[in-house]
Amino acid sequence: MISDRKLEHLRICKHHDVQYKNKRTGFQDIELIHKALPEIDQKEIDLSCKVFGKKLESPLFITAITGGHPAALKINRRLAIAAEEKKIALGIGSQRAAVENPQLRDTYTVARENAPSTLLIGNIGAPQIDYANKAIEILDADILAIHLNPLQESIQPEGDLNAKNYLQSIENIVNDVDVPVMIKETGTGVSSTDAKAIEDTGVNFIDVAGAGGTSWAAVETYRSKDKYLGELFWDWGIPTAVSTVEVSQNVNIPVISSGGIRSGLDAAKAIALGADAVGIALPMMQEAFNGVNEIINYIDKFNKSLEIAMFLVGASSIEELKNADLVIKGETKEWLNERGFNTKKYARRK
């Protein structure tokens, strides 16, 4: 059952190390250029941004990871309370379970009940055209995310391995719903080619969800009796920093950078590479097991470290941060150069 699987996912993410082993996000190869003369007042730095008409106090999305089991209700309530207080966006895990089993609706509706003004993001799979409007209604969602998870499906014992006509399904959903649509990967990244194909369907947002954070191959490895495939593909994917560049340079729609982002410094690097916002999932869920205050403390530390990073590059707003000078080094530079991207353009943009 879907509900049982969701509970297993929660338990595994709480009790096991499900992050990438040997592949990192690539942000360790990104060096923001320090300004000894920032010429701004740190106290006047503005972290806010606007997404589809809603103002967020920082460019942080709590991205989808929970829902579909009674145990998730408490987690989603705490995440919603924190998101509402800190005025950031909140994504919820796949709503397929609630569409198919109305008894699970409250594990999702609890979000809007506790976050009446928050930017809420619903979630369905690409083939689930018939679920789209129902998912939006259940959550009272401002945005609908369509998740892409071919790696997870490949490792999952009960995975759906038919990925034919995904683009057509996405386009049909875009045309059928009345809210903006976001495409989000689930931890293995999006290439420039796929990003352009996605944009052509009419979607409004892409969350790259690159490699280096949570590995869903790892999560499914803990569920599987045969560990071979999960361990073999544990580190599969496009590193988040690479995917952020590939997507942002190839589309004209907003981009969220997620996948292993753990601090405001990571976020500053992602935004300077071209992202409009960033997402964090696993650490938020882990803090939610402890309580609302722990989530809020994490958000406060994130915002403070982002503010300091912006001060040190002389950026008083998120838009100014997008033009901060940086150097791309190491494997990330090698990867991007081999893919035909000019990494030098970031070094002297001002």
C-alpha cells in the first residue's frame, strides 16, 4: 500500500543516512568573490522575493517529502506552522495517497489549516493527469508540482517503469489546471536538454533537485531485500550546482535549486549561479521530528548565513546577489566545460 510505503520512507529518513556517499552537490567548487568594501549596511539587506504574487521573506522553499500516512500529519503541521511564521514556501509530498484514499486527506489539509497565507505547493506524478485538480483542491494549493523520479521508480520494488509520454502528460496537466505548474526532480537533477523540453510544455517553474543531498536510491535500498541495484545507483545523478547552471542558462522561467543545500551560504552560491530560490527537504523533516521551534531555529540560521554571504559580496537584495562574481573550480568546472558551458562568464560580471 502507498500509505505503508510513505511510513517506511519517513522512518528510513529519520533513522538512516540516506545522503549521497561519494558525490557532492558541487557547491564546494563555487567560490563567491569577497568584497573588502561591500558598501552596504548589513542591517538593510533584503532577503525577500516574490513568487506568483506572494511575497516570501526569504527565497527558501521547504520542498516536498512528507504526506500520505497518519504519522505524517504531525510533521506537516509543524512544517506549516513554521512556514507561516517565517513567511516562506512549503511543498508537500505526493498527494496520490489522499486522492485514492480520502481517509488520508487530513495529512495534507493540515498544511493549509496551519498556514493560511503561505505559498503552498501540491504534488503529483507526471502520469497522474486525472489527479491534478483533486490534488490542488485537497491542499488549496497555490502551485502544483509534478515530480519526476525515474531513479527511485527503478529501485523501488513496486516502481512504475513506464515513462512514455511524460512530456505530453505534463502539457495536458498544464492546460487542465488553473494554478502555475512546477516540475521538480527528486534528487538526481535536470539537464539543459530536459529543461528546455519541460519549458516548452508551458510549465512555470523548474526545481532541479540535483544530486548531493538525499538519494532516493538509498531510501529504496533500505526497503529492498536485494541491495545490489540500490547500492550500485546510490550516487547517480547530476550534481546540484551543475544542474542549476545547466537549467538556468537554458530556460526563461524561474529556477529553484535544491538537492543538498544545507545553509544560506549554499543558497547564496546557488542564486549567484542563476537560481531564483532554493529548496531544503531532509533537514527540515528531521527538525520537524523535534518540534516547531527547531524548524524555526534552522530557518533563522539559514537566513542569517545567507545575509552574511550577501553582505560579503556587496549584495543588498536577491536580485543583486544574482550578479555576484564567483569562480567555478574543480569537478564542477570540468563537468560544465565538457557540457559546453562557459564558466569564465561568472568571474567578472560586474
